[in-house]
Amino acid sequence: MARDISFVFNGNNMTARVEDHWTLLYFIREELGYTGTKEGCGSGECGACTVIVDGAAVNSCIYLAAELDGRSLLTIEGLAAADGSLHPLQKAFVERGGIQCGFCSPGMILSAKALLDENPAASEEDIRAAIAGNLCRCTGYIQIIDSIKSVCGDAPEGPRVVAWRDEES
């Protein structure tokens, strides 16, 4: 059965018709055409498909698209500013080697963003817990954790993620 849903997509109000059986991952990639969200395992185990719904990191491969009705969705494409400048987390991943092959990066970055939106001064233990559901086969997590720590409130240079773009969503 199909239904109409209304939601905020990367800061923009949107209405769409979805089938009850569609996953959010299918909807994002196949219906909306945004391919930054990756499919890894298809069962919620690897985190490659992580997006943010109403501020929480979710595995879009096991989240039904119909559940998006009335909610706000952020994908990796919505993280950079309209002028193309990277979000501080994206920039840190690039500068500090947190991106290797790049397959896990969108999900990893969005998991980190959800954490830092809730806790800008997250500890390394907090970071490890927040990305525990995201698998990376390239970096061994050292560069990823370093990338995330570099934008935390307790980083030597101070916080670099301070409600960036959040006032738009």
C-alpha cells in the first residue's frame, strides 16, 4: 500500500508518496536519487547507511520510509553548506585521514554529528560508543576517532561544532 508522507529533508520541506515496504535507504537512494547513503549489510549491522532522523542516528536499511512522516531527515548531502563548504566534521575527516576508501564515511560522519549535537564535549569513550555500530575495514578507527575528537569541545583548539546549520533545520 502507498501513502503520502511529509517531512523535512536536508532542511527543506518535502512531500512524497512511499510504499509501506520501502526502507528509508531504498527511498533515499532509489526514489530521491541521493547516493551518499550506502548499503552495506542490509540488516542494520554495519552502519554504512546511517542517517539522522530527528537528531538521532538511525540505520536507514531497517527503518521504514513511511516512519519518516512528520520527521526531519539529514543525509550526508545535507551536511555541507549551500555554498559547498564542508561541515567541520567532514573537513576534519579529510584533513586527518578519517576517510580512506570512503564507503563508511557518510554513516560514520553522521553518527559523529548526532553525538556532537547532543554532547559537543564528547570524550573518546563517548565517541567510541557512538560509532560502535559503524564498521570500517580501512582505518582501524584511529584516524576516525582523531577526526571526531578534533572538533569536540575539549579539543586543544576548542569546540568547532557549535550548532552549525542546525538553525535551518
